[in-house]
Amino acid sequence: MLAFDQTMTCMSSPSAGAMAKGIKMVESRLTGIRHAFFAIVALFTGAGAVADTALAGSRLSLPVVRVVERYPPYADFCRRHPSECDLSGSPVLLHGTDLMDTIRVTNVTVNLEIKFMLDISQYNAEEYWALPTSGYGDCEDLALEKRSRLVKAGAAPSALRLAFVFHRRYLNSHCVLTVETSEGTYILDSYTDDVSLWDQVPYNFEARERTDGLWDRFDQIYWNYPR
């Protein structure tokens, strides 16, 4: 099983200016060549949309190309905070009004309370995962905080798993929290206060955390981009 080979980069929010910045960051520091390759493959092979590969309903299910270890900065976080990475309990939450209200309030509250700041500015490190106790953080920090709050509210952590995604238009890597429910997989995103099903968000899914702590890497042949 291979480890992640990329550096996560989060933008504060997608905008015209951020788009240009995000493209430069991807091109200069991240995995621009690889992502461009798969974009070309998708365009010229007519690969179907991500949602076409889903099972009946709206549960996230994509072809897995390999299973990998935790992304190293996340593994470091889990060594420092093992209880925050305990993925025990039921992997599916019963959908209902109370659950959805709690999810939406948590998403909005964390997005409002935590101000965006890159790790290099806050920790003098390219990538450092942490709960945003300072009031500042980037995308993975907000995702971790949302999971922590939902667990404290009574949700089973096994149903609350991180995912790496790639914005189809703004071309930046991003981290979101997925919430597995009996009526679909919902996405909690630092870019928006809306809580949507996974096949209704503007992302290609690269990888997702499993209940055993490993990660599924998805087949990028199914990635698609606006034309």
C-alpha cells in the first residue's frame, strides 16, 4: 500500500482572483501535470460523469484503483490526537431532520468561526494538520473541527470521513468532510454553507478515508471538467 504523494493546498474561497492563484499553485507546487493528463483523458475518451458511477441512490461509490496509507500530515495529526481519528461506530447515520439540522448548523458555525490561514503562515510548515483552536485554519483543519463537533453531538465517527477532492473549475486540491447517511453521502465544505450530496458538488473525488483508517484512491479516468 502506497502513501499519498501530494501536498494538499486549500484556497480561502473560489473566486476569480483565487482561481488564478489556485492554478498557479497547482502548476508550480502540486500535481498539475498529473491532473492535466487525466483531464485530457476524460475529454478525449468521453469518460462519463462521476455521478454515473454511483450506486442506486446518492451514496458515494467510485472505482478504487488502490488502497493507501494515511496522508503523512494526517498520520502525524492522528499520532498527536488519536481520539480524533477513532473511526468506530456505525458507518451509516440514520437520516432525519435532527441529523440534517445538526450537520447544517455545524457546517455554518465552523465556517463562520474559523478564519482561513495557510499552514505556512500559521505554523511555518508547508503542511500541518491541527484542530483550529487559534481561530485560524485551512480546509483540512475545518474538516477535522466539524467532525470533532459532530462526534461530540453524538454522531458515530465512522460515518464522518475525510475526502480529498479537486475542484473542476478552479483546479485546486481541497479537503472536505463526508457524512454517510441512510439517504446519501453529504459533503461539509469550507467553501460553502450549503450541505449537498456528493454528486451535486463541483468536485472530482480523488480519495476518501475508510473506516479502517486507510484510504481509497479513486480512478481518475472518471474525472470530468466544464467544457
